[in-house]
Amino acid sequence: EHLQVMIDETPAGGTLIVPEAVYVGTVTIDQPVTLEGEGHPVIDGNLEGSVVTITAPDVTLRGLTLRGSAIGPFDSPSGVMLERADRALIEDVVIEQSYIGITVRLSEDVVIDRVAIRGQGVITGEEHVVETDEETDHEAHDGGEAAQMRTEAQVRGDGIWLWNATRAVVRDTTVEETRDGIYVSYGSGALLEGNRVVGSRYAVHDMYAEDLTVRSNTLEGNLSGLVLMYGGPVTVADNVIMQPQR
């Protein structure tokens, strides 16, 4: 049975136990449900759009492996795309072979906990981008022509992108080999705590976010550890920023 059919047949507020298997095809969750995997079943997006799209509040994803979003950058294909998905919980999830790991848009109180995101590997040619123009900022993360002219090699997306999110929490999560490990643009009240970001361009990239807390993270072998631009206030405490051990 196709996973989308199983999701659609789950009543609002119910829990779907996803049996261990490989499910091919993207899915959309448009009502409050919990998806809990047995033995980390795989949802393979088959290189078409975002693997899982969530457009409802109070959705939980737990114990799943997600892979194979579209290549991007257009439409920001993601392992998980959340839009107006208040109080979503994403925990014990593995995301690989996806352009962006998790995108959170216009959502409140989303929690990302114990997630492992593995990006596309090291890409050469990703230079520092310091811009004050909002449009250019979006181009750099949505594949606009200006960004493509700056570097043709920019073909990997961010690990986690929080856009206009309110009180988002990213905790005890590992992000490896992405463009920006955690990119926070606009929004307020985000907490980034206990995460590990390895081999990215910027480990944490903040543009115009308000009331951001970055605490007890390990940022290893990135071009920059923390790039904090505009907005604020920002609290930075007890982080480790280092090059990889040789």
C-alpha cells in the first residue's frame, strides 16, 4: 500500500505506525497525525520535490529515514518541508541525499530533536557572501540568477532553514556537509542547543532574526562558525568552534 494512502486513512489526532520498508514517492501531511517508524523505514522522494511536506499543525515525525528530494535549488526541495505547521515535532529522523534537510516556514513552536542530516559533500567555490539586501539574501538560498553568477558550484542546500519561524527549537541534532548548517532568516525566539555542525560553509547563519539563542553547540571544520547579521538580540554561550582534528 502506498504510504500516502496510509496517511490519508489515519484519522486526525491518530498515530500511524509505519512498518519497516522502503516507500517510494513523496508524501503530504495535511492534518494533525503522528508518523512513527518501526526499524527506521525509508521514504524515498525519488528526486521529486520535498520528500515529506507538512501543512497542518500538531504533526509528529519519529523514527524515519528520508532521502531523495529533488535536486534544487528551485522551490527549495527538502527532506521535510514545513509550512504553517505549528507545534510540529521532528525527532529521531535521518535525512540524506536531499537538497535542504528541513525547511520551516511561517510556523510556531516547531521542535527538531535528535535529527541527523547528511548533505551532498564538500563543494568547492562557496565563498563568503555578505549582503545587506533582502532580495539578494533570498537569491542566495533560492537559486536566483545573481547567486548562480557568484558561484556555479553552489549546488548543495542548507541543513536546516528557519524562515519567519517563531520559537523554533533545534536540539541535539547533527548536520554534516551542507551549505549552511542552520540558517535562520527573520522570525524570533529560536533556540539552537546541543547541536553538531561539521563541514559546512557557515555552521550557523543568522539574517535579521530576533531573540536568537545559540548555546552549547559544537561547530567543527566549517568555513565560518557563527555568521550573525542584523536583527538581534543574540545570545551566544558555551559553544565550541574548531577546525577538524588532523
